[in-house]
Amino acid sequence: MGNGSQIKKADLIDKSMRLIKESHIEKIWQAGIRRDSLNYHTTVMYPPLKAMSRITEQQIYSDFQNRCKDFTLYVHIPFCSGKCTFCYFYQIEKPTNEKITNYLDAIKKEIKITKKRITDQLGSIKIKSIFFGGGSPTALSKTQFEDLINTIKQQFNISEKTEITVEIHPEIMKYNGRSLLESYFSSKVNRLNIGIQSFNDNLLKITNRRHTAEEGIETFEMAREIGFHNINIDLLYPLPDLTPEIWEETLNTAFDLKPESITTYFTAIRKSSSIYRLFQKYPARFPNEYMNHLFRIMTIEKAKDKGYDHRQLTDWFVKPRDDFHYNHQKSEARRTEEIQLLSFGSGAFTYLNHFQFYTYPNIKKYCEMLKDGKLPIWRGIRLTKEERLARAMVLGIKSGDISISEIEKRFSKDSIKKYNPLLKNLEGLGLLEMRNGSIRLSEKGMLFADEVSVQFITENIRNKLSGNNDCLESERDLIESYNFMYDINGLSFLQ
Ligand SMILES: C[S@@+](CC[C@H](N)C(=O)[O-])C[C@H]1O[C@@H](n2cnc3c(N)ncnc32)[C@H](O)[C@@H]1O
Ligand code: SF4
């Protein structure tokens, strides 16, 4: 057992089961607030893709209403060495070098055109953070990555205080791991996000992760040795054949490494992933709703025991400390309404000038459009003031808490009033707490942050999700398979 732990081995499962019994979870389940992999939706955007329509570059880039100069950047690298069975994200397996080169040429073009369009409107802007995600950014060679990050540095003002994260796939330990990690470090990347998922070799094998538990540990230790002081570990549950004992082992190993934070993702099982077919054939291999709840309680108890805070957006456990990363992440979470998110790459979404939009999730189309000097905008929506308020509520609740005075200042004096019946309902179920001028998820509410936050979707968006939108018939399948956010069918509303 790791240092300073108060929980003895085997006690964690017993204690978590006892806590579930005492919590009367059935009351919340009966109200329709529940979580299962087939309907699970993660709430990191508002509204979801299905509520978006065709939109043009001119609509987005003329007459900037959102004058906020604080930006976060996301760079999407959709390449992987294989396909994990649970993955439903847009990704391309085993790309040729030519495909990667063409893509990088296109993304550099997108960065330059977008930067010009934005600075024409806002003047110089501040970059608070950059996240290279995927797919697997580690699929790029050292030279390809350096070329890409240098383009970003030439275009934008990046300071020592800009948080720069790269998502790392532990399979790099089989190939060029050290040289890649060293190159990130010298390129001033100051945060790594390691996709560990599990420290159990059998689970890694059956989900086709292409790395072992040992390689996950090695990646972490090598990153530390090279000098990375901010490392997040991603874990994923439920997976087929996962038991409480295996999950406890995974938690023990993860916390014993002492990362700055750990994110535990709840697996969404979507039709486009091969785990879906496995689920259809052998449902008994998948943990049931109670088990999944148990895994989450175990995680929370373990994190508490190790001195990590529970934050939202995802189930994110962070070790409190006094550095700019910690403070940055704390303050950003509160400012989701005005802060602008600029994403580059195929199949990424942006929030800019009160528009939320996607680029084409198809690299051929994406590259062709940029070759012609056009931004590869696919579908989007302009958020009215009412929708921006809903977005602030949805993402604010998901982040953990909302300041009522901030919402009233930004929108109107009565903006919270219309939510009173819903707020009372959620408070009655013990999911929300309203005190000292803030609305926050209770400890119980944190367990259902996604399900509680979507309660604040407007009627207008619910209608768009349930009805036929303007999608072209030829794009219906693409939208279905790419709609990785919530869909009305999977949601249960309290009112
Ligand atoms: C899009 S993936 C990219 C990370 C990287 N390619 C990797 O696998 O290490 C980001 C994170 O999403 C999570 N994830 C993947 N598939 C998921 C699913 N079906 N449901 C929920 N989370 C998932 C995983 O924990 C993963 O680390
Ligand atoms: S989970 Fe990550 S590595 Fe696996 S297929 Fe999806 S994006 Fe690629």
C-alpha cells in the first residue's frame, strides 16, 4: 500500500459498499438520474453536434461580439497505431507518412489563416493553454511535432505561463519514447497526459491497447526523470471483465506513482466501437450499474485518502499545490462562458465569438478545403444570449460550482430565477447545494455531474435534438457516428 494511506488493502471495497448502502442511491436512480455505458454522455460542450447546422466562415468571423482575448488552444492529431475496442472517436489507423505530412501542411495553414482572421478583429490575444490531443499526438515523429509547435509559437504569443499539454500513448516505450519525451521537454511542453486506462495486462490486451501495464509505469517514470512536474494519468472504467479487485489494483498503482492529477473516464459504449458488439454478445462480461457505481465510490474514497481534490469537467482528482498550473486550472473552470476555445485539426470543435462549430471529421475533405484557402468549417451554431446562459449553467454545474452574482452580472438580474423549480428539485434529491451565493454539486451530485448538468439544456435545443434538423441525407450516418456528445434519446429530464 502506498505512503500515508489510511485505508488498508481490501478495506476499500468493503468501505465503498457500506457507503453506497448508507447513501440511499436508489432514490436518485428512481428519479431517473442514472448512468449506464450505453446512454452515457460526457458534457464538455453545449450544445451537441446534432443541434448544429451548416454554417459559413463569414458568419463566424465578421463583427466579433465576444471581445475576450483569453484563449485556450486545442490541436487534434487523429492518428493511431491501431484501434482500441472502446474507442469511438474520429481517428485514422496506421496512417502513411504521406497522409501525416499532408495533414500537417493543412493544419499549419489552418493555424495561420485563423490567427489572421482573429487578430484582424481582436488585435493580439493571450494564449492561456495549449492541448495536443487525439488520436495520438505521439504518432508524430519528433521532427513533425517540433515543426508543428514552432508554427504555433510563431503565430501566437506563448509565455512561460502558458500551460502546454501533450497526450501520451504508452506504446511509445516500444519505439522512440525517450527521444519523444525529451523533445517535448525541450519544446517547453510542461504537462503530460498519459493514457494509461488500466494497469491490468489482461484488460489492456482484450481492449487492444497495444501497451502493457509495465510500459505505462515506465512512461510515467521516464517523464519524471526527464523533468516533467505536471503529469495527469487517464484511467477508464468500466471495461469488460473488470472486477472491484482489479480496479483497486489499478487505483493503487496510479496513486502510488503520485501524479499531479488523475482523470477517471466512464466508458461510453457507442455503436461504432467494437466493444459494442462484445456487449451485445456477452453482456455478462460487463459490470452492472451497481458495480460501476462501486468503482466510482472506490475512486473517490481512494483519492480522498491520498489528499486529492475531486474536480469536475471529467472526474478529475487533483493534488492541491501552489503552482501556476493548479491556479490556472482552478480559475479557468469558472470562466467557461467568455473564454474562447480555438481548435485546429480535423473533427475538432471551437467556441469562438459566441459560435460553436466543428471542422470536417474527414481528413481528405479537411485537407482539400485548406488547399483552396478555405477554413474547413463543417457544422455550427450561433449561441443567442439565452443559449449562452444555458451553456454557462451546463458547463458551470459540470465544473462543480456557479457563482450566482457572476451569472447575474453577465446576463441579467433575474437569470437564475427561471431555474428555481429545477434547482429546488435537484436540491431535494441532494444533488445540488445552494449556499453563500453559489450553486454547487453536492458530494452525491459530483457522481452524476453529467446527468445533472444536462438538465439545464433549453427547450429549443431539446427540440432540435429530437426533431429532424437540416442535415443532408448523405451526412446522417457521419453525424450519428460522430455525435460523441449527448443525444436526447439517452437523456432523462426531471422536468
Ligand atoms: C480520445 S482519447 C485520446 C488519448 C490517447 N489516444 C490514448 O488512448 O491514450 C482521450 C481519453 O478518452 C478516454 N476514452 C477513450 N474511449 C472512451 C470511451 N469510449 N468512453 C469514455 N472515455 C473514453 C480515454 O481515457 C482516453 O485516455
Ligand atoms: S483510445 Fe486513443 S489510442 Fe485508442 S484508438 Fe482511441 S484515440 Fe487511438
